[in-house]
Amino acid sequence: MNTAKRREIFTRFRAANPKPTTELVYRTPFELLVAVVLSAQATDKSVNLATAKLFPVANTPQKMLTLGQEGLESYIKSIGLYKSKARHLIATCRLLLEQHDSEVPQNREQLEKLPGVGRKTANVILNTAFGQPTIAVDTHIFRVANRIGIAPGTTVLEVEKKLLKFIAPEFRHDAHHWLILHGRYICKARKPDCPHCLINDLCEYKEKILPL
């Protein structure tokens, strides 16, 4: 895919959705961190339902640590892998208190030292909470990048590096959200909604369905 085509794709995404953001509900970097950790292999909707009850009770590292692992589990048991996620979050709260004055760190190295936080989660925090032009490649973005030809790669890291290389600086901050929303609602895994796709004519997917 050439540079002009990539630019037009993101120009259209921006025109359709000038200020995209996560569908996770949060108010602070800590709440976002908790929500993103909980969202692994779970829907944003299920996470939002759980955190709507959790955050009024425990929305700081100290309050969550006071709640304890079993107490936290009682709020998030509707979410998959809730026991391991609760364990990770309690350990993360302890580290935030002991090493970061209860603040979520603003650099990748420190974020990835937190239990349950990998590169993808760190990228989401850096981008959404702190405005850094990172791109968190999840299953949706990996699929879209390969399917439409914008940044094909065999690994998540390869796709991430290509996206950062090929996407113009003016689009980088919002690219993560545009691509994930496109993958979630239009370029779906089993049955992409090609007829309603705003970049149908630019997409290089060989099996795409042209609009009538």
C-alpha cells in the first residue's frame, strides 16, 4: 500500500470521527490502568459494568489494596480470568504505593514492570491517559492492518512498528482508536461489513465485497 492511500484512509477516519477514544469508562490514569488490565479477553461492556460498581469503592491504589484480593474478586467475578487479574491488580497497587507515590508511571519501562501489564496495555495507557503517539496492537488492529494491507506483519510487534513507521505523525495519536473501532464494528473477523466501509475503495483485501 502506498503513502497516498494510507494518508487518505486516515483522513477519512478523522473526518468521520475527529476525536476517537476508548470505550472503557474511566476518570483517572489509575482507573484506566485497572480497566485495561481487566479487559484482556473480555469485552469493554463487561468491564464497564464491573468497574461501575468497583470504582466508587476503590478508585486509588490504597483503596484497592485495602479491599484485598478477595474483596476485589467479588467486584470483578463476572469477568474472565478474574482471579489472576485480581492478583495482578493487588500486586500492582502495592508497587504503585511503594515505588511511584500512588501515581501511574508515564514511561513504558516502568509500566511493563507492573504485574499484568504487557506492551499492549502499556501502549494503551501511554496513548489514552498521557497523550503519547503509541499504537497498541490488539487482535482487531492486527487483523485490520493485515487484511486491508496498511501494515502487514506476522507478529504484533512487527505490525506495531510498521504502523508507527507508515502512519503520518498527524494521525499517530488517534490511529489506535480509529483502527480498533474499525475492526470492532466494520472490519469484523468473521464477516467484514464491506458494503458500509468508508475505505472500501482503498482497502486491498482480496475478498472484499464491493458496495452495490
